[in-house]
Amino acid sequence: MTTTPLHPVLADVTRRLTERSAATRTAYLTRTRAAAVRGPARGRLACANLAHGFAASEGSEKAELARGQKPNIAIVTSYNDMLSAHQPYVDYPPVLKDTVIRTGGLAQVAGGVPAMCDGVTQGRDGMQLSLYSRDVIAMSTAIALSHDMFDGALLLGVCDKIVPGLLIGALSFGHLPSVWVPAGPMESGLPNKEKARVRQLFAEGKVGREELLEAESASYHSRGTCTFYGTANSNQLLMEVLGLHLPGSSFVNPGTPLRDALTREAAAVAVRRTTQYDDAPGLGEMVDEKAILNACVALLASGGSTNHTLHLVAIARAAGILLTWDDLAELSAVVPLIARIYPNGAADVNHFHAAGGIGFLIRTLLDSGLLHEDVETILGHGLRRYTEEPVLVDGAVTWRPGTPSSLDLDVLRPATDPFSTDGGLKVVRGLLGIGVVKTSAVAVEHRTVSAPARVFDDQHDFLAAFAAGELDGIDLVAVIRYQGPAANGMPELHKLTPALGVLQDRGQKVAIVTDGRMSGASGKVPAAIHVTPEAALGGPLSRVRDGDLITLDADAGTLEIEADLAHRTPTGAAPSGQDFAGTGRELFAAFRATVGPADEGASIFPVLTPTDAETSLVHT
């Protein structure tokens, strides 16, 4: 098949990203290549070190680990049995180990990483740890891989911060071939539109807690990922587009024969990609500028999670690639929105998968020149392989061509006939700073709001004002500030969505502007989020006052205020000291003091510089 010429905007963004990242990417690759050696990594360990590494093994496994001829695969898992998305992983290590051994390798569970759920912690103090958990997971992954025992990795993770954290951590061991193993979404439950309706009724006091819990339980009802298109399922789509999942594996339900077969095949692929069997590039070589921009395009085309405007930037920087929000903005202008998945549609990810899913999305974007085809994947060179779908033949997984056309045009459309000609995310900027808006779920008539500011320094104060009727019958832009990464960890403010939706449904013009996050499931109310510079660091939001006229125009990409902020002093204040006592928040003072801005990924990790690389080589 003839490759479609690359879209000129994608080509230009790729060129400039590559030029901008030349020094840092070279530094990263220099370090990564220096760490790569042929033969089992544990062969470099002294006898006492190696004996510690296999002391708990038994029988033939211990003998093979001592012999040092077969590749050893690290399993890093985010299993816990409280969270539905990660509960299926309870059975994965024995299955993965069995397949690794049958394929000619060895495997050990190298470590676990924490997995917290934003759905559980919404509106709670624990949410202030959520974004920081990504970098904790990255460090936990690095610790798991730090023993020089491993020649490849199988990484088990699904939800919000877990997958980005695993990827950032694994990129610090970029010489290792690494394969991600998804667990799949739960089967469809209560339709998301009905769940949202009940939430709004509860916010208005028209139904009680019992009715609300019944609706929520019918929606989140079994093991597997939640079925709306939030950060967890955006993770899965992006990992497949990055070529780090097996094709078509992301949205296969848990507990099915195909899911089990794909899990085994992922283990076999991990062994086959080690240097003992192949000269396949390691993770760090695979996650290059083209792969990162493919992920950006897929996020925009699918109307994915706003959280990935943070995570993709942080992931890219972990590989020495200096991705910016301006890159996303330029791509958003030409990447069409081709998926309608809740909250920007009625369908859930199971419906999306049935309509053609990721395979069709990749096919139509490739055919339109909107994805780089010449990238490395865990199955070899070329993204075209990811237009295929997995099937079982005599109990074994194989791949066949995916559907050449969407099977449900209300859910998934070709790039030549999209829902919208531009992407589902927009970058906005102006006197209040730079932020992000998820436009895919916002009706066209609501994308521009010009109204007086109502300023709140805490989301609970907004909810109290709503409950007291103080926001009834007025147009407003709710400014929720001191919610950035340096202030309190940048918690999601998704708990505000039902109340804001009620006001909008009453005919009021409503928007929200915040230096915090909303959610991967940001809804129908226009929200300029991740606004930076943040208020806690003296950003413009700290000088906004009630009544200031703010205009958010998502289509034009502007965020303006009619006020002379330069001559004002900040009001309000970020939480501090005893404000962080309890729920573990006091342990993260170092994170709050060192975290970077949102548009640089809100990360505590610096980008590797050439000097750092040279220093690391000396110590190697």
C-alpha cells in the first residue's frame, strides 16, 4: 500500500519539535545506549548480588537464573483489589511467567506501584495526592527495575496516573524492551447519560443519596476500567497508538478467552524482543518525536482526556523531547474530531470498540496523513499493523485486517467526514495566562462566555454558594484558584461539574477558569483548566476580583479579562502548614516546593541535559 503523504502541519510540528529537542534527546539517547549490553543483564552481578536476586526462587527457575543464559523479564504491577480496573491483575503474574518460560525466558515480579483512583477521591483531601502519585509511580517503577536483574519488562497498569507513571519510570531504563499489558474495560452498565442526569438531580436536591448511589453502582458495576472516555481509557488508546500495547488489545473485556490469549501473547512478545532473541530497539528508542506526536494526534482526534496535556508533556520530557502546548494547539487546528464517546457523546468505550475502535481510528488518520507510519512498535516497524484486530483461532491469538469503515457513524467517523474539523482540545491564552479547554463535550453555543467573575479559593466554597442559591439567575465565570500543582497538588475539581451543569441548563451563561484540573471526563460546561502561571506562584488569577469581566472564547483560543491586573496585589492565599495535616498530605511538602508548571508537565523531574548525560556516563 502506498503511504499517504504527511499532512504539512504535522510535518512542520515534527520538524520543529525535533530541532527544539536535539540536545536533550541526544543526551537521553546517549545515556540509554550506554546502559544497553548484549547478554543477560544479571551476568554483570557479583555472586553475592546475584544470589540475593534469586534466593526466593525454586528448582529449575533458580538454576536458570544462576546459569545466566536466558533473558529475565521484570513484571511491574499496579494490582490492588479495591480498584476495578486493577483487580484483574491478581491473576496475571503466574500467567505471564508461564508464557515467558514457554517462550524461552524467565520472569520475576520486580515490584509493585501504587494505584489510586480519582473517582474515589473526588472532592476529598486525598485528591491532593493524585497528580503527585504519577511521579511516585515513576520512582517506584525505577526502583523495581534498578536491580540489574532484567532484560525486558512487562508493565501492568490502566488508570489515570498509573500508566504515565509507569512509562516515565520505564523510560529511565529506556534500553530495556518494554511491553504494556492492559486489563480491559468492564462491560457496559447504566448509560453514562442517565448517570449524569441523576447526578444533576442530586445536585439540585431532587433525589437523595440512595438513588444516587444506586445509579453510580449500576454504572461502575464490575471489574475492569470504567467505560466512559476519561483518562484511564485515554491511556489505553494512547498506549496502543504508541505501539506499546498489542494491536486491538486495549478494549477487550476482562475474563474473556481473547483477553487471556492477548495477555499471554504480550508475555511472549516481551521475551522475543530481548537482545538474546532480537536486536529490537529498547523503549527509549521507540518513544521518539514521531511516536509522541502520534499520541497527541490520537488524543485530539478522539476528544481524549485533558489530563494528557500534562502527562504527554511529562512523558515526552522523560525521553528528552520538549513537547509544548503550542504543538498541541497547532495540531488541534488540523486534526479532526472523529469519535463521540461519553462525555462528548452517548457511547461508551465498548461501543467505540465495536464500531471499529482504535484500529479504525489509526487507519483513517494514517490514510489522511495525520499519523507517522514509520515508527517502531512492539511488533516491529510500522504503525499500519495497528489497523488490524485480534481474533482467536484454535485457542491462539492472531490478527486479521480491521474494518475498513466505521460500523457506527454516530460513534466513530472517518477523518474525511468528521464530527468536527478540529480537535477535541484547545489551548487558550490571554491576560489570565495559558490554559486548556476540552471542547469536544461542549456545545458550540456554549464555547464563548463573557460574564462577571465569581472568585473562590476552594471548590467547597463554590459548592456552598451554589447550595445557598447565591449563584442562581446570574451569568458568571467561576474562578477557582490556588488549585495548581505548587499550591495543593492540582486536584481534580470534577465534583463541580453537576452544579455547573445545573446552572447552564437553567439558561445561565456559565464557565469555569482554574489553575486546577477538572477531569479526564470534563463535561458540557466550558472550562479553562491548568491555567498557568498558577495563583500560588503569583499568576494573574491571584489578582482577579469578584465582578471582573472575563471572556473565555474556546473557538478563538482566548482567555481575557477587562481589568488592570498589573497594579493590583494578590488576594487570597494558597493553603500551607497545618492545611496539609492528615491524609498523607504532609509527606508531600517536597513535591509542592519543587513541582514544575502545568505546561511543562507538572513534574518534579528535570529534563536530562547534555552535561548530566556526560556526568552519568563518567559514573557508569
